[in-house]
Amino acid sequence: MNRHKGIKQWGKLALLLLLGTLPVFAAEGAGSEWEQLNKRGMELLDAGHYADGVVMTKKALELAEKNVGVDHLDVATSLNNLAVLYKTQGQYAQAEPLYQRSLAISEKALGVEHPEVATNLNNLAALYDTQGQYARAEPLYKRSLAIYEKALGEEHPNVAKSLNNLAVLYVNQGQYAQAEPLYKRSLAIYEKAFGTDNLYVAANLNNLASLYDAQGQYTQAEPLYKRSLAINEKALGKDHPDVATNLNNLALMYYAQGQYTRAEPLHKRSLAIFEKALGAEHPNVATSLEGLAKLYSKTDKEDLAVSLQKRATAIRSIKR
């Protein structure tokens, strides 16, 4: 979520960019069955079927450990991917040791300045960022960015991912002047590499819109939110969590301007998508519930507002 001058800017959701599958480097890998399981797990992640993805990726991890040993790079890949799935579902305590173990394997096998080490660093940093542990996240993001720039060049898409995520971190702390040029540089890299309708472009547009939104620059924010939403709906379908993120943020922007009739259906749709895709106790569900509760409290539906806020508070109290 974003923060304004150090205070939580309530309810906004940024799109952190994770890097999924790590390549196989060793001549003798975990085998074709592992590759298929790993691939299927990531396909389920992309489709928003996270629980099924966990099952598939756990099988891949077990197979890799059995076939090539616990310190092999294929094991690091499965650990990273399983952690991504847990993080996406808000299961942060389960994700952290997996990311850390994947990082340790990669550093030992590849050296501390390898691009795949940067991938591990980026994903672990994103986990800390999501939990508000900014002091732990920032040096990891910066190290990841430096590795990518040195190893891959300053216009590589992985550089753009690191720039986006570092910008999210700065926005989360209300450091908008530091974040804006990073978002713009990241967006330019993606548009040059992939064109204007890419999913990474959509993520950058959402995040840049949130930055402007946080500063009350609604005329700059609205077309970026809408463009991001259109890209995600076309590429991912109307029931994907990234679409719900767009809807949530656009609804909150309308709420901030007192446009409650425009905000309500967006909040409801966002909530329904998050509940279906992520489960009823996910933090993003709480975010949607809170948005709808605040809206109802402004439109003389206090009973509904109280009920939704109670449910959101219960979700927030769950240990992760």
C-alpha cells in the first residue's frame, strides 16, 4: 500500500513485479518430469490458480531434491517459485525461508553478482516491502538493480522490474520525488522492449497512477489507471487479481473525489474477484472490504459499513 508523508495512504495496491522461474544451468538437471511440474506450477500462478500452483510446485520441489540433491540450482528454482505462490496468497511466513534458502543456493553456485542471484534478491525484497519492512527491502532492491545493470545492461527488462519495485518502496514511504523518475524509466524500458500493451507496462501504469493519485493529481492518474485496467482485462481476463487491483485503485480515486456512485460497483467487483481468486482471508480482500466500508459510511449505510469493517479487521488480525 502507498503512504503519504509517512502516513498510510489507505487502501491503494501497488503491483510489485516478481521474477518467477530460474533457468537450469547444470548439465544434469532434475529431469523432464520436474521441468513439466515446474512449468505447470508457473502457468497456474499466471492464471491466478494459486492453491493448485502450490500443489504442483511442491511436487516439483520434492522431485528436484530427490533427483539432484538439496543444493542444486533446480531446487533453488522450485523454492523461489513456491515462495512466489505463498507470497501471492499472503502466506508470508511460509514464503520467507523459501526465498532465503533459494538465495543461499544461488549465491553459492553462481556467485554473488549473477543475474539469478539478483532475481532472488528482488523477490525477497518484495516480500519485505509487502509487509512494510522497508529497511530490510531497500538494500536488497538496490543490490538487485546494480547486478542487473552491470550484467544485463541498463535497458534490460529485469532492470525495469527492479526500478519499478524500488519506486514502489519509495512511494510506500511517501518519497514521491524519488519514485517518479524510476517509474518513468521503467515504463520506457518496457514499452521499448515489449510494446505498449504488455502486462509489465500495465503494472507500471497502475503504480505511476497511484503515485499521482496519492498527491491529488487525479487528472493525471485516471487515464493511467484505465489504460492499465484495459491491458490487464484483455491479457488476463476479467477475473484476475491484477484486474481487481486496478478496480480497487480506480474506485478509491473516485471515492477521494466524492464520486461514490462510480466507486461502489468497482469496489464490489474488486472484492468478488479477490475472494474468488485469493480466498476469503487474504489481505487484499481486507483492502476491498475496507474500501467498501468507508464508502458505505459516507452514503448512510452505516450497518453495512460496520459489518464489512469488522470482517476486514478480523482478516488483518490473522498472523502471517
